[in-house]
Amino acid sequence: METILFEKHDTGVAVITLNRPEVLNSMSPTLLDELRATIRQVRDDADIGALLLTGAGRGFCAGADLTAGFKPPANATIGDGVANSMEIGFNPAIRELAELPKPVICAVNGMTAGGGVGLALAGDVVFAAKSASFVQVFGPKLALVPDCGVTYFMPRLIGQARTRALAMSGDKLSAEQAAEWGLIWACVEDNRLMEEAMAYAEKLAQGPTEAFADIKMVLDASYDNDLNAQLDLEKETQRRRGNHPNFTEGVAAFVEKRSPNFSR
């Protein structure tokens, strides 16, 4: 691959590194295609229990690469070209990352801008280096709206007031402030970013992967359900989970005062 580095560890963790450091890992058509292919590889590999996503160099992702040739279709407007690139590249990548039935941990290093923020927030647990920052450049710099799921993820994590102010001003949000506001899980020292993110990923990789997939599912469904619908979903999901051998193993381990030995 030209733009992605991929590693598979014996601990059950797969690592995807965006590898265009010369342009702060901005997303080109090639990077999006390779990212999607690698996500599918992680999805289909039963030996992989968790995914760790990070960026090479001094930034996680600077958003879309505006010089990478996102051309409009024939006889179409520039706006059609922007929408087309979202339809065939950016949106599928965000969906496939967010819907991966395995835990996704993002390790955000340095600058994260525009759609790169959405890419990070599509993960389940986000660690960021203390020097990292998050910035929305769409409105003040490009006269566009935030995309790559930013308008979905950010209001749910930090509220409408903060999201609107950041989207309209383009002000940088430091990693420390992002952690305080609940946009991300943790802000850590720069030299400990990968160590802490990897340790967390390894912990989850040894857990019950199918149960984690269901945790993601029921939490996502809660945005659209009322209380009664959510309680029903919890009941039916517990019915299915209770019939899985991992539940039997978990109960046995609890009674025997030992760590469970879950299967994937």
C-alpha cells in the first residue's frame, strides 16, 4: 500500500497508521481506498480483537487533501464533485470505521483538522497527545460545513453550544480541553501516547469481541430509541448474549475467582 502502514500483533491488536506525513496524513482518494480495504481486512480476521488507528509524523490527519484530484463528474458542478467524493470515499470510510464490530482505539498525535476530526471521533476510544489539537476549518476557511461525521459526533459528545462555536470560529481545541469536555477519552504525555493507547487496545483485544460489538450497537441505537424501546433492545441483546458460550465462561470465572478465558 502507498498510504497506509498495517501491523498485526500477536496480542490480537491490528495497527493502521496513516502514512502521508509530508501532508499531515491528509486524505486522498488512494488513502481512503486503502483505509477501507484495511478496515475490511481487520473485520474479517478472527485473530484480531481490536484496532488501533494513528498517524505517522507530526499530525494525525489534516482532513481532505484538496490537491489530490477530487474531480467533479462530467458536466457537473464543483459542488457535485465535492458531494461525489463524499459519496464514494469519505462517507463510506467513516461508516466502515464506526461500524467495525470490534473496538477501535484512536491515538491522535499532533494536528487534527477538518475531516480528520471526524475520522478520529469515528473510533470508540480516543487518546490524544498533550500537544495535539482539534480544529474545524470548514466554515471560516472554506465556506463549507463540517463533514466526515463531525456534525454527528461532536454535538453528542460536547453539546451544541461548544460545537457551533468551534465550527464557526475555527479555533483550535487543545487535547487537554477536549478531554475535560468529554470529546475524547484521555489526554496523555506525548511520549506515552502509543504506549497507553496500545495497552488499552491489548486489554480489549483479549476480551469478548462479540460482546463489545453489541455494546457499540446498543449505545448507537440509544440516540433514536425512547426508553421503552431501549429497554426492549437491551433485553433481546442480553437474551442472545446469554446464549453465547462466553457468558457461561464469564460466570464460571466469577465463581472460581479467576480471569475469564473468552473466545472470539
